[in-house]
Amino acid sequence: MTNFLQPPRLRIGEEDSAEERRATWLELFYDLVFVVAVSQVAHNLKEDISLSGLLGFVVLFIPIWWSWIGTTFYANRFDGDDVIHRLLVGVQMLTAAGMAVNIHHGLGESSSGFALAYALGRAVLVVEYVRAGVHIPLARPLTTRYAIGFAIASLIWLSSAFLPVPWRFALWGVGIVIDFGTPLTARKHQIGLLPHASHLPERFGLFTIIVLGEAIIAVVNGVSEQKWQVLTVISAIFGLMIAFSWWWVYFDNLGGTPIETARTQGKVGTVNIWLYTHLPLVIGIAATGVGVEEILVSQPTIALADPQRWLICGSVALCSLAVGILHRYGVIRYCKIRSMYRLSAVVVLLAIAFFGKGLLPVAVIALVALVSAVQVIQDVYQSRPNNRLADPEI
């Protein structure tokens, strides 16, 4: 039974960080709203896979992801389970749902509603940080910095709802820069309040699962919209192979390495690299799902159109680039060899996009699946006991 007015408590002391900690039922329930939001923004990209459509997808995806990040980092540091905390999370779920409702025309007639929903979500986060600062003096320098930065960003987003386009979007840009920059300005306050080493990687993994789910949905939707043809079924299998490969690559290398590094060596920057590099990663995964569906609904005996080819190849290349960066800077399993394979995959995928004009849809998705599968094969080979002993960089 939850305590009615139990104040938030610090959850990241040395003793707490050494213990295994799992996502709460409330956090998992909160994630459900973002399943819908990610699905809606992916639907927007399906309707327009041009360069402008891709830009719109990214513009709307960033505040959705950052909303989830804000609540997740707060709960990681100051988790509580009193009635007030549950109600505040409930309001945040409503704001996320409001963003999802306004995504379909999020850069048009619904852009003011999207901005208002995002601004309200950030305002609730500010209330949470102020509350944490009141009850936890040790965390007050950090909570004050976060509350001020996020409050300024929230006011800018709120103001944008009452301005015409394109000034509205100009304020969005200013607001998101302040939102992203606020944690960077509080680095000296973060070192004693680092995230929980087991809980935060799990939460990031759960959001990655959400966007990977879009690839599975894409396969189901793509096959259901087409007559059952051999080439379509083969393409669907390759689509599942792409999703499975990148699930394998990501989760086989996931861990609390950046947090542990920051704690032992005082390198807060590794946590920030880990945080911000996940943005292109999840954008790439979500766009990959759209790319797979576009291939499955294409005519299987006609060469794949340029936008669809660039979408699938570019999206997977972005995933590979992000994972390569995470490897190289040691914010997931540090390994120069794995990083080299990921970056080499980027080059190969872009080459397929550039030189693959005239290829059938099944050929394009087969090549992308092959490149993805090679990453898994390399990791499995390198993880063999004799190879781990021979290579100190694993």
C-alpha cells in the first residue's frame, strides 16, 4: 500500500547503486503512452518519406524522446511511490498522450496543441524537481539547476503555441536547445548524483524495445496489406532478421559501463555521450521499421524507388553509426574491433543506397539484412572464450 505523502528519496547512493534495481510497474505503465506516440510519429513518416517528411519525423520525435528521458532520469534518481508522485506521473502520461494526439498534423494545424502538451509535461517535471530539492538538501544544487533550465524551456514552448508559423518552430528550436543543454551545464553537480548503474540501462533498453517493436509491426502490416507472394514473404523474413540482428547487437553489449566509469574516474561526459547518442540510435530504429514496411508494400517485381531504398539503408546505417560510437567511447562494451565493424557497415549500407538503383525490393532488404547479420556473426565469433583471452579490447 502506498504511503499518502511519502517524500521522494535519493535512490543513487553508493549502497543503492551497488544493488540490482528494476523498472517499477508505474514506469512500465508510463511507457505504454510512448508506444502510441512512437507509432504515431512513424505513421507520419509512412505518409511522406521525402526529405521534408524525414525532417518532420525527426522534429517531432525529439521532444517525444526527451519527454521520456526527463521522467526516466528523475525516477532513476528520486524514485518515490506516494500518491503525489503517482498523480504527477499520471499528468505526464496525459501530456504524452496529448502529444501523440497532435502528432498527425504536428507541424501543421496541430502544432500549437503539440507544443502545449510538451510544455505542460516539462512543467510537471519542474514541479517534481522542486519537490525533490525541498526534501533532499544534498540534491538541491542539481534539482535547482534542472528546475530553472527546464522551466525556461517550458515557457518558451508555451509561448510558441501563440505565435504563427514559422516563428513557432523557431521557438521550438530554442526551447529544445535549452532542454538538451541544461544537463550539460550541471555536470559538476552530477558527479555525486550519478544515475543508478543497473536501472538506467534497463530503462534505455525498454525504450529501444519500443522502437524495435515498430519493425515487427511493420512486417505484420506490410504482409497483411499485400497478396501472399513468395517475394513478399521472403522480404518479411529479411525484415525480421534486421530487427533481430540489431536487438542482438544492442542488448548483447548493453550494461552500466558509462555510469561505472563516471563513478570511478569522475568522467561525467561518458554518461552524456551515452545519453545523447541514443537519440540517433532510436531515430534510426524507428525509421527502419517504416523502411521495412515500405519495401513490403512495394511491387515485388519492380525496382525499388530511390526514396524507399535510401530510407531503409540510411536508417540502418544511422543505427550502426550510433552503436559504433557507443563502442568506441566505451559507453557500451568498449571494443575497437566492434566499433570498426559497425562503422564499416555504415559505408557498405550507404554504398547499397548509392549504387543499388534498379534492384528489386527483396534484393535491397536482403543486402541490408546480410550486413546486419554480419554484425551478429562477428560479435558471436569474438565472444568465444579463446578470442576473449587473445584480445584485451573485448
